[in-house]
Amino acid sequence: MGGDERKETVSKKRAQPPFVLAIDIGSSATRGRIYDARAVPIKKLEARIHHQFAIRGDGTAEVDAEQLCAETEQVIDALVEGAGKHAEAIAAVAMDTFAATVVGVDEAGKPLTPVYTYADTRPAAAAETLRQRLDEDALQQRTGTRLHPAYLPARLLWLQESEPDTFARVAAWMSLGEFIYARFLGQRATSYSSAAWAGIVNRQTLAYDDELLAALPLKREQLAPLHNTDEPLRGLVRAYAHRWPALREAAWLPAIADGYAGNIGCGAREAGVGALAIGSSAALRALLPAQPALVPRGLWCYTVDRTHALLGGALNDGGRALEWLEGVLALPRGADLDAVATAPPRDDTPLVLPFLTGERNPGYALHATAAIAGLRWQTEATDIARGLLEGIAFRLALIAEELRGVVPELATLIASGGGIDRVPGWCRIIADATGIPVAISGEDQATLRGTALLALEIVAPGCERVEASVGATVLPEPAHAEPYARKRAAHDALYAALNSFHTSSLT
């Protein structure tokens, strides 16, 4: 275990109590840090354990629930042990997880299924079935989500059909964070954001959507009570109280979705500032003070607490696509992807549709696959890499256009995530493609910081916080607008042609 040190940290002796122990279970690792009351990480109190999704050719993208629970235990062990006597100052534990997760458990809380993830495309046919049964446009306006394999409705229908015996034994359906909390605390609760990312929360009533639940093989008692972020749980079960005595009296905030935490942590808390996150996946989001009147077709809108909503869109493949590219194309040793990203656009760069694990926003195509067009004899691996970076930027630009239709004041994107850390020049392509300035976050773990900040608002409301660190801003280059407009038009045409092919091949 280990982690990158943030530029600004504070020693245990100088840290201002109360402290928050924050956990982030992402697509590639389980991370943890302890923050003081000013939201400054405490020096050397961090931990990280890497993991991977099991991804297979049939659309599988899942991970073992017990593995992630064990990783969380180990991260907490390391942080509490590292804090020593200062662990007594930990007033809250806060967690975020990668969103749109579900695991089925039995009466004893033992997992009967793996954790199914947003990237698992096997429920595509079930989503098509639901699209025929339900009014999808009306559903989106109620829940903020469309019918797609990433969400719980299609997942449940698929599981009922593909694994009926296991499905019949499931006593409760839980998000990943809810599963871990039930293990540690013996209590069930789910945050608005986790449930909204499942696609089942009515954004007007702030309750589970009755009409949707009536159409699904789902009983209301199989779902946990909805909790706001200011409604923490308390009381570890005996085994964990013995394991972590310093946390016996701590408040445990219901686990939230990582996208919500990411906006908070990078400083994108106002409608004029959006968050651009590129980790394993990629997303562009704006935090709104209230629910928008209408949700654009190509976006989602997640209820994150009783007042705020998160509006935006996401791609299944961001940094994950770069990993695939490196493995398949065997990029030259030491290939400088940042130099590739900052070079001017060229007309002969291949067009790449970046749907290695399917598409979410803005098209919600149920059978999308990746594609590369425009290969020539002289095409090099780095040219395809540039095409992939551009392809992801073009999809984000489509999301940005719909987002600005609701939030016209959106004037800056704050970029964070492992993909940005690795290829900061990607921000140049995204700024040019979207026409929106992109500021690079100075926070090395923006999602963890956001999770800690939400907890600190509850346990240390009167303390002044250190502002989010933001680095250089990349402005759109006017000279690149016309060549990118041409390339985007070609990219859109390729998308339409491939989507039409997939649709016709299934009829």
C-alpha cells in the first residue's frame, strides 16, 4: 500500500481536530486518507490497494464484493494504526465508491453475486425489453436516468432471466458502499447519490420511484432507507469495535457516489464551474443548487441530497482506454503521450470511437463497440493514440453542449483524475473540442478530498477550510476550432453509421 503525497500536508501534532477518515473505492484502487478539520491531509496517513475489474468478452465487468470489503478493512487498519494516539480525534468516517454498483445478498448479508459495475454491458437486451414496456422519456424526467445496462432496472431483469435460482435467493440488493457499511455497522442505509446512480430515485418526490418499482421484479423491502449526507450512522458491530476502538464513537456518513465527491473535492461546487474527471472512465458534471426543470436526453441528473442535483454525462472508457491501447498496440517504450496530446490537430489522424466497454452518454447505444477508421500504411501507434484522445474529447464535447443548454453560465472545467495526471496535455484537446477553458486541479486525490469535506461540514461546521488547489488553465485555441469542427463532423458520421449497423444487425 502507498500513495502519492499531496503538496500540502500537516503533521499529526499540528493537525487541527476533529479528523475525518476518508475512503475512496475507485475502479482501480481502494484509497484512504485522514484529513484534519481544515481539510488538509495529515502527513503519511494514507493507504492504497490496487484492484481490477474482471472484464470478459461477453460484456462482463464485475469485481468481488468480499475482496473490496477486505481492502477497505486493510486501509482502515493502516490509517488507524498510523494515527496512533491521534486516532482518538477521528470524529467521522466517510466513504465514496465508483457509482452504479449492485450486489445481491442473502438474509445473513453474505454476497450471492459479484459487484456488478457500470461497465458491465450484459443487460443490454433487458434494457431493450424495458424500453418497449416503459415510457423512457417520462422515466428520465422522473429519475434523471434512461434505461441502460449501467442501471439497476435492466440489471435486475437480466439477472432474473439469466440466473433465476440465485435471483430468487437474494434478500436485499445493495450498493457497494451499503454492503460494506452493513458489514461494519450491522445497519442498512443508502445515500441519495448512491440510489440515484442506480436509476431508481424520483427526483421530485425524493423517494424510490413507485411507477418504476412496480414494473420491476423488486420488493421495496429489498432496498435500504434513503439517507441524506447529514444523517450519519453510529455503532460498529462488536468485531469491528474491537478491531478499531478509536472509531467506536465515530459518525459514519452513508457512502456516496464518487462523481458527487469529485465535484466537491476539486472545487466545482457552483454552476459556472464544471468538473472534468478522467480516471478509468470519464465524466463531465455540474453541481446544481436545485433540480433542473428538464433533463436533456443525452444527460443524466442524479439527486445527491435533498436540494442539490448533479447534471452531466459519462463515458465508460477514459484512462481504461489508454491502458488497452498500450497493451494492444505496444506503444514505443517511453512514448510521450503528453507530446502527442499537445501537438496541433492533423487531418490524417485516425477517427476512434472509444466504446471498448460500451457507451453511456450521450447516445445510450445499447450495443456500441469501439472502432478505428482512417488507418493508412504510414499510420503509427502514436497516431492511433492521438485519435483515441480526440475521440474521448469529442464525446465529452457532445455532453458539454447539452450541459450548457441547461447551464449556459458554465465557463470553466476543472480537470482531475489519473488520466489527466498522466496526460495533462489531454486538457488542450478537450478545451479545443468543447470550447471551454480547462483548469487542471492541483488536488492529487480530488474525490477523497470531496468525501472528507462533506463529513467535515457535519463534524466541524465552524472551521475554515483550505481552498481547493487549482493549477494552470488551458484556453481554447481559436486556430484549432475549424479543423476540430471538421473532425467532429466526421466522428459523428462514423458513430451514426456504426450504431445503425449494430441496430440493423439485431433486427
